[in-house]
Amino acid sequence: MTPSPNGADGIDIKFSHVQLYVDRVCPVSEYKEFESSLNKFHESFNPDSNDAEVSVDNICKGQQLWNSLQGNAEEKTAFVSHGRDVVKQLIAGFGFRVTGCYPDVPGGTTPTSTANTNSVLVTSSDPNGIQILVTSVTNDKGAEKLGEYYHHFDASNVDKFYNAHSKRQGIAVLAFEVGPDCLDQIFRRYSELHPNLLPSEYKQGVKVYENEANVFEVFAYYKGEQTVSIADQGTKLRFVEPVNSKSGSNGRCKLPGIISLPAEFHSCHPAYFDHWVSNVVNRTGFLETLEDVLYFTPKVDFNAGVVAAGEAQIESTVTGNKSAKKWTTTEKDAALKDQSQIYLPINNALTEVGHVHGFLEEIGQGVQHIASRVGNIIDFIQQANDRRKMFGEGFTFLNIPRSYYGILTRDMLVKGLQYKEEHLASTKELLSPDCANFVYDICVSEGLLHDDCSLILDTREDTIKKIIDSKIPALHQEEYSLNRDGVVKTILHSRYVNLYNLLRDHLSEDSYVSIVRNKILVDVQGEDLLFQIFTSNILQRNSGEEAPFFEFIQRVCSECIGADGCPKKLKPGCGGFGIRNFLTLFLSIEVTKAMFEASNAKDCGDDAGYAFAQRKVDLFTEQLNESNPLLTEISDAMTREGMARDNIAASNQDEKKDDNEKWKLAMENESLAKARANEKLMECNLKYRKLMKELEKVRANDNQVQSLCEVDVDACY
């Protein structure tokens, strides 16, 4: 490969926008009227408190106020994720607003008589952050489509995408802004190395829009083998090069043709792109194409066999550029807002079952999800959940089993809050095993625990005391009374015990409970934290169909001091990509699908189908629980390996040969530890793959409910 034209850091590139192709975009006036109603609501709504205990009352007050503003006294129907207008979802759910459009609104000054599509630009409160362009065709089916001055808004693009994407709505374009003189270089690289990916309208070069920007587009993926097969005419990559300081500095979308619109924001968290994920047929081919043209290089590999749910297995690689920007811990806001570090995770399926395979089979290659950063994910998601309940519009989020966060066990009641502290193993026990068993059984019989043994989340301390006080046998009354406070604290602590073992006292109890309540995922890499959450599918016409989704994250970077006494530089992508949560996402997608199967079977009175689907839910959940400690081993080894690599680089600079050898040995040891943990994880995955096959076999050969309950979890281990 030839050297990067822009030096070691490659192409001057950053995130710009994504473009969604949908069935219908409403008139701008309709969205603005919806925003106005929401703004009136926020001006009038005065919640009693931010406490979770009164949130139900606040929701009811909010619903009543919203209904009165809408002149609607009818009962709201149950919220469903499919068949929704994604623009209204973003406006209501996250407080985003329509800040641009194409063509110009009626009465505007920009002539767009040939426009054959409608587009609106949706952003958060910071116009330099996330930019989501939503486009639909305006012409009736079969109507003549006129030529479009701005080719990126031509209806032919939507038609090609739909034809290549099984007629489905989707995330059609991933757009990047590039620096001066980069666009011609990118065009030459594609022309020389990947001419099959050039759309016919760009074979002669970039599109020049005077006083706005230059634009170049390519098809993102090959249909098969790289350079040999034809292009997949679905997803595109777009490169936009602003041509003057006005178009490149004021935060508006740089795509030519977009008309800026005023917007009023209320309680909107600014959001910024973090990474864009694709499901493809040829992962290595896409990686090599991005390296050939943009000089992107792999950053993280999720090995074959590591990411698996039952029979489903995938591979994934995160590629990206090398951003030159680094910040100190006093520049966290700049790190949050930066859009110059590009990460593109790429997935391919290894088996003919599971979400990635289903996505590729049902829809075709394309963008699986868009991930964006926010500064406070707990508040962001709590607001989104509250708004959905009040407005009947917004987003639901992926189901995460409560066992991910923690469950109550008899062993916890014996050992108390120190039960995971190995160095305190000899400490006095909280309760004797007999007394602990009675307390546990009371919690079960009195309905304090869910079926998976997790505590009902909003259970109050005084409720626990009242129930156990009245039910504990006289034989254990004295022992329980002496340790009553510790018992209650242990029971409450069980709600988030797994998270606490990762984060300790870095978060308050209220924060932990909010994380559990809102089903936020947490991962640790060294001293950096990563919070993640995934919406349910978007752009989904019918329930159960494969579709893309959104992800939101918060990166909490370490505040360590370096050897020089100064704050260490913040690393782009601190907190990693959540190897623990990557598998959790994969498993949770399968859990959600199995729960949908179970619900359908129950509605149809299909007892055998319900038992089959419910057993799938159980197996996926058991796999998640068994995988978590192994994923911790892998994550910890990766972190120590990375630290050793950094120390090798530092010792090379200081010419400290002894230190260099020491850190090389440490890196080798951690690499071996990571490999051993990977092997154990693959054994775990293989175990559940066999179990799922056995379950499928029983389902195929015998539909009796009892047979489904006889699959032995230990038989295949």
C-alpha cells in the first residue's frame, strides 16, 4: 500500500451526517407544530421531584397535561415500536428538533422546482453534533421523476436503495466531512483500486456545488469478493468537502441544498456520533477497501467463536482512522464533542442463525446501528423513558435480563455485603445458613423477588423490614434482629451487585438503581468506563422484522496523573467497545426475539410453542450469566496487555532496556491469559450451541410441552 498522502494520520476526515430513506416524510409544518406543542408542555410542566418514588405521579401529571394540550381525553393505546415516524420519535423521545430541510419550505427563497424528494435534518441542541437526515420520495408510485440539481437528493437514490434492501426503509448513507484537497485523493484511490464501487454519476469525478461544497459518493460494499464482484447498490459512503469558511464553520449541515430552520430546544442533551456499525457478507473485504482508500486500520477484533448466542455466531472488527487530537482531563467537553475520531465496527455471520444472519438474509448488507455519545446517559435515558410514557411517542430499549445487574442468593445473605471480597473471606458471617435460608424463602413467598430471583426494583427498606419482621420464625428471631440492618442492606444491594463489583463506590445507590431501571449496560476497561444502551428496532413496518436501531453511550475517561505530574491525555474511544456488552447485546437481541416468539405463541394458545420460546429465553439468559466472569477475564487481560504495550513504548523512548524486557514479558503473559479466557468462553458458547441444537431437535420431533422441559443444561457440558 502506498504511504498516506496526509502523513501518519491519513485522510483529514470526521463524521458529518447519516441519511435515512423512509416511506414518508411529513411536511415541515407538521413537525414544527409537533415541536411547538412539546415546547408548550415543557413550559407548563412542573414535576414534583426528581425522586424515583414520585416518578409515577409525575408521569400521570405529564400525561394529563399532554392530553389537554392535544385536546385528547382518550386512553392511550399500548406503545409499539413498529410503524412509527422516526422523526417524531427523535423529537419527542430525545428532545431533538428539525433544524434543516430540503427543498425549501413554502414561501422560502430557494428555488427547488425539480425536487422529487422531501428531507428534514434532525439534530440535538448542538448543531455540530449528531445530524440525521431523513428522506422520502415525493412522487406518487409510477410518476415521472424529474432530474435533480442536487444529485444526493434525487429519487433514484431511494429507488436503488429500496431495490437492494428488500424494499425496506433503512440507514442508507454514511457521510463524512473531509479537509481541503482530500476529496480528489479519495476519488483517485477509488477509481484506481475499486472502480466497481463507483456509481455511474460519479465516474467522472466529484460533484461541485458552487459556494456550498463538493460531494463524492461510492457504494460501501461489494456483493461478494473484493474487487472482483459488482457493487452492492444499497448503502453508500458520502464525502463532503466544504468550499468556504462560511459552510465549514457555523455548525450547520455541510451537505449542499440543506436549508437551515430555527428550532427551540427544551432539556435536550447534546449528542455526538461515536461509531457506525455494518452487517456485511465480506468483512475482510470491506476492511481492506477502507484501508486502501482512507488508510483506516483495525483497532479491535472480536474473535471467531467469542461472540455467540446459542447456535448463532459472528465475527466483528472495529476499524478506523488515527485522529491526531488528544486532550487532558480538563478538556472532557472537547473530547465528548470531537467528531474527528472515526470508528466503524463491521460484523459478519458465521452461522445460518441469529440476528446478523437474519439481517443479511432478510434485508441484505447494510448499517445495523448508529452509536452516539452523550454526557450523562442516566439522565438522557430516564428522560427518554418518561417522555415515551407521557407523550406516547419516542423509543423503547432492548430487554436486558435483570440477572445482568444482580440477583439475591442465599450465599449473599450468609456472607453479607462482603461476599465477593476474597480478602475478607474469613470475616464473620452475616447470618447462619439456616437463618439465611428462612430469610430467602420469606422473600420468595412474599413476592419480593421476580422469578429470576432479582429483587422488585422499587422495593422500599421499610417494606422489607415489615415483611421479614412479621414472618421470621421465633427460632431465628434473635439472630435476625441483631443483624437486621445488614440483612436489609444486603437485599437492597442485590439489585445491582454485579455492577458494584465492577465500579465499587464510584456511583451512588441512586445512580446504580437508575442504571438498572433504565437497562443501561456498563463495562470497564482499565480505569475507563463505558455506559451503553440500545433502542428497539427503528424504521420497522411490522413487528418481528429485522431492522436497524440506535445506540447511545457515555465514555467516562480515567483522571489519572502521569509520571510527569500532569494529567494523562484522554484517549479517543476510552472505555473501548464493551467486549462484555458486545456479547450482552448479541444475546439480548436473541432474548428479545425469543420473548416475541413466546408472546405470539401465548396469544395463539400454542402451549408447546410458548414452552419452546421460553426455554430459548432461559438458555440465552443462562449463557449470559455464565459468560460474564469470562468476559471480565478477557477485558482485564486486554487492559493489562495494553498498559504493557504503552510501557514498552515509554521505555523505548527512555532507552531503559531492563524495563523494556520486563514489559515485553508482561505483555506476552497477558496475551496468553487473554487467549486462555477466550478458549473458556468459546467452550461456554459451544456448550450452549449444543443445548440450542438439542432444543431445536426436540421441538422438531416432539411438540409435547413436557419434552421441552427435559433438556438437561449439564448434559452437553
